[in-house]
Amino acid sequence: MRTFAVLLACAAPAAAQDFQIGLPIDCVLGETCYIQNYVDRDPSEAASDFQCGSLSYDTHKGTDFGLPSLAAMESGVDVLASAAGTVRGVRSDMRDVIYTSDLAGEINGRDCGNGVVIAHEDGWETQYCHMKEGSVTVLSGDHVEAGDVLGEVGLSGRTQFPHVHISVRRNGAVVDPFAPNGQITCGEPPSETLWAQPIATPEGGILDIGFSNSVPEYTTIKSGTASVQTLTHNAPIVLWAFAFGARVGDTVTISFDGPDGPLFQTDDVLDRQQALFMRAGGLNPPDAGWSVGTYTGLVIHARDGVVLDRQSTTISLH
């Protein structure tokens, strides 16, 4: 097994037992939220996460807990203090908007967007970024306990998807909460982390799937509005998938069955690495139209023959 031991260029090793943190977001990890990016462990211009994987980008200094859609963000998801401490700074007046290069002047170095910085004991500090405009509920100088609400997940600052980015620092140096001692072994979980409870860290997976009458636009999938509620007798049936962590060679299998048995299956081999991606497949209606009944869709994301994730859904045609 290949061993990979490297320290972040700006970080120093930190003993995990010195400090522990909880989730910075009120969600069910793997169901209503997911981890999109980790701390970049590679000191070169390349990027690598603590699992020697690709869920990071050059100089990324935190962990991104993402929501599956803008609709989930609009419904309101709380950002939580990961540990007790004193609020050192806040910002809450930046608008929620997907970042594009023409917003660089508006961001003007405030890449974190709306956020909170908390000082903890013994030189530890946590920072929470990209919170919803006007949602921050604490003030500088406030004392907070672990689990206290700081605000809501948003889309402010330099970001293209709704999430809370948490950075952990000690004496100003970035610390990866998944490998605080600076050493990792590829393919094996670290022996120590800063997390108070174990956290599953899949290297890719499915965020959402749904049926539609046509291949949906990517923007509607990201917004959470791509699915139809019922199928139509004489319209196409399309099953779409929204997923994360694509690598070259991954396979996404899309299939659906109808009242009379299997109807469709495609195995799409991915040809590029992508942080977020969509796939879709479907059929035009037969001359007599679709049969009345229940249709079941299944999407499987696999890598090297191993299933990373699978998700199913059902829909009716009356």
C-alpha cells in the first residue's frame, strides 16, 4: 500500500486530543448534506485530499459541507459552532449569488463571504464561510457553546454551490481536521482526527436523482426544480442524476423499469474529473403510449467495479 506523508505548506502538526470539533452544519451527512472538498494536502500546484483523492483544489484551506440544491438552502439549514469559544469577527451583508468572474470586484478579497470566526482555547480558531445574507445570529465578543446556531448556509463570497466552509487553525496555521498530525496512508483512514464523532468520507456519490419529461438544464438540477411529480402518457421518460466526485473511468449506470418490466439502461463511463456533474438517459414514448402504473428509477455510481453510491426513486403514471 502506498504511503503518503506530507504536511500542508502553511500548517504544523497538531495533536488531535488537544481539541475536538463537531459538525458545523445541522444536517444528516450523506442524506441531506455531503462533503464536497477537503483541505489540500499537496504543497505543489496540484491538489490532493487526506485520502490521496481528488476532492480538493489547489490551496484549499478548509472542509466544505454542501447542500444538494439551492432549494435546500432556501429552506434554511443552520450553521453550528463546532466548539465552545468566543466570537472574534462576523460579516453578514454580502448577497447570495453564484460566483462568476465578473463579480471579482464586488467580492474584492472577501472570498469567505458572510461568516463567523471563533477563538477557542490554546490557540485554536475556527472560521465559517459562505453563510446566507442577513442570517448571522451572533456578534463579536459573544460566547458560544458547541452546537449553538451561528446563522444559515448560504451562497455568499467566492462559491458556486451552497455550502459552509469550515477552516480550522492553530496559532494561525491551517490544520486538516481529518489528519491533524500531518501524516496519512493512502487507502486507510487516519488513526486520529479532530472530529468528536466518526465521519464517513466517501470519495464520490449521488446527490439527487429524479424523473423528467426531457433532459433538464443543469441550472434546474442545481436549483432543485428538475423533477416532475407525475409522468405523462405520451411524453418522453428521462431519469437524471446529480452527483459529485467524478473521476476518469468511473461508471454511472442509469436504469428504470415500468409496470411491464425493464425499459431502459445505460452505462456511462466518465471521461473527466469533475467536482459536480449530471447525467441523464431516457426513452421516447411508444406509439400506444406508456402503461399506467409505477415506474422505478435506479442510478449507481461505481469506481473500479466498486459501488460508491446508489439511489432509487419511484413515480406514477395515472
